[in-house]
Amino acid sequence: MTADGLRRPVSTGLSRVDLVDRYERDRLGTLLELTREYGPMVEAAPGTILVTDPTAAHEIYQRTNTDFLMSLDALLDDTDARRGTDSLDRWMVTRRAALAAIGRESLATHATWLDGELSALADRWLADGFVDDPVLELRELTLRSFSRFCFGTRDATGLRGRLVALDVALRRVQSSPLRVPVFGRLLPRHRRARQARQDLATEISRALASPGSGGLAEAFVGVGTDQPGVVRMLLATATAAYGVPAAAIGWVLHELSANPEVAEQVAQAGAGTGYANPPPLVDRVVDECLRLWPPTWLVYRSTDRDQTCAGWLLPAGSAVMLSPFVTHRTATCYDEPERFRPERWCTLTPPRGAFTPFGAGPRWCLGARFAKLELTRAATILTGRLRFSPAGNGVQRDVRGTLTPVGLRLTVTPR
């Protein structure tokens, strides 16, 4: 406790080397264990603070760009992201234009195309009778979905190769424990990731300049955005769109295959419904999967001076770790937090900061509404057409970046 009554994060007593050793053996388990053992505000190692208290997490999200800092796109980007800087101001103008364009009308139009693609995917899976790692095919589908929604009829076919290369490069960076200091970014794996990022940016610029019309790209015309800002925004969005929705749909299929009675209810509720009239049950199932398995399971912020937050003191120079995965399992509003219980959402309204699969505050996920469309339509169409049953030896959790189900194998039969 400080002289002015502020609480200090509880220290684990671990050195950074000890924390890294423990973290590398089980990243999710380590953060969950630290929270359960020491509480919701933990100095996991000197200079590294794990925040899972919902109130504090919400405040940090809300005060991002002012008191709690992050890079603009989190892809090895050292650009100053402090409110009042030209780089952030331009970023936020572009962001607002994109958010305005992702409205109900544009999503409804896209949903018609998406339903057709999901039906074709269901036909292929049914013909095979078996799906070995559905996330791989879902990545291809969600990439096409992103390309169509963002670029319209422009030629975006070159994005796939660049996105795959960047994904591989980033996994090599993210496989290293925690975050490395800036000087560590001179390592070869960081240089390769930066080059892959630049290659993707170049390809996005080429796609924007190609003949065609429509898509989110049209929203940036005449609203004060510049070409580098648009490319930067689409770069960050493309990287998320490649892995996050596919992983989330994979977790939906995992839970529905393990809970066939819920899958049956989803199939019945979704019969004959479209984007304009989604069944509440599907939303509840999707929210429960996002609670248990948030693809963005770890978020970083930093402090450049002492900050107070929900009665806590966070020292200057702290690396702040926010884990939706841990908060979703430790917040007191969730009864039986480890269980898949979509019915909890019939009456549950989590307090602010307790349910953050898409973040919160000024840097709330730009594509949240678009991702929710993909998730709800995938759950409705695929479960409405198919019955899924688990096959294989169980599912593992890949936490190198996006939280992704690995080893997900399903048998498929017609409904």
C-alpha cells in the first residue's frame, strides 16, 4: 500500500528467467495459476504486470492512447501511438471511416455471399464424411470473405501468399517468451517478420490501385485519409482476418461437436433464418465460445510514467499484460467458468471489462461486427446442414499468437 492509499500489484517473487521458464511450459496455465494464487493484479516478474481484474482492465482499455500505450497495429510497429501525434490522429480518422462503413446494410449484403460459400463448404465436408483440421479450410474461406468485403471487385488474389508468409514469420517471433525489448528486434526472425509485413503492405497497395470498385476501400475516399494510413489499417485488419475468425469458428465446431444436444438446438433455431433475423441461441453459443476461447487471448500495453488504475499503482516502464482468457475464467460474474454453458447468457450481463473478446475502448477491434457475422452465420449454416462428432485424440491449444484449436478432427454426417 502506498502513502496515498493505492495498492501495489502483488509480487510473485519470480525473476524474469523463472517466469519465462514457467510460462514456456504452459502459457495459458501459468497466467491462470498466477491469477488464482496472487489475485487479479500481479507483478509476474519485475516490470511485468498481469492485469485480470475486470474494472482495472476496462480502465486500461479506455485509457489506451493516453495513459496506456500500444503500437498502432501491433505488428512490430514502433510508430508513436500517443494521442495528439500525427500518426495516431491519421490512424483514428481512417479507423472511424472504416467503422462507419461496416454497417448493417453492407454486412447484410455480404451475408448473402457468405451463406453461399458456407453451404458449398458444407457440401464438400459432407462428401468427404470427415474433416481433418477444419481451421485450415476456414482460413481460406475467411480470407476470401475479407478480400471481398474490403476490396470489392479489385484484384486481391495476391494477398494470400503474403499473408501466409507473414503468419509464419510472426509465429516465429511470437513463439519467443513474452515480449522482447526493442533491441531484441534486431534478431533475424524480427527482420524477416518486418520484411514480410512490408511485402504484405506493398501487395495491399497494389490491390487498392487495381481496377475495380466497391468494398471497404470506398469508405476511405474523401474523408481525409491518406494512402499510407489506409494501407496500415488494411494491413492490421488483414492479419487479424486471416487467423482470428477461422480459429473462433474452429472453437465453435469443437464445442458443438462435444455438446450434440446444443448443436441440435442451434440447428432447429437457425432453420430458415438469415442475417436480418438471427436466433438468440446462436448469439449465446458464439458468445460462450468467445468467452472460453478468445482468439486474442493476450493483449499488451505499456506505461511511460506512473499510472493509477482502479485503486492500483502501475509504475512507469511497466509492461502490462491483459488476458481475456484468464479474466473470462476468473471474473466472479461467471458461475462454473470452465464449463460450456450458453444458457448463462440468457440472464447474464457481464460488468465492464469482464467480457472482452474484441477488446474495448478506442482501440476496440475494428472488425468485431464483421467477425461476429462470420461466426454466427458459420454456426447457423454448418450446424444446420451437418452433424459433427469428435474424432482423433483430442484438441490442443496453440497460443503462438491467436488461440487456435490444433488436432481438431471431426466426422461429418447429414442432419
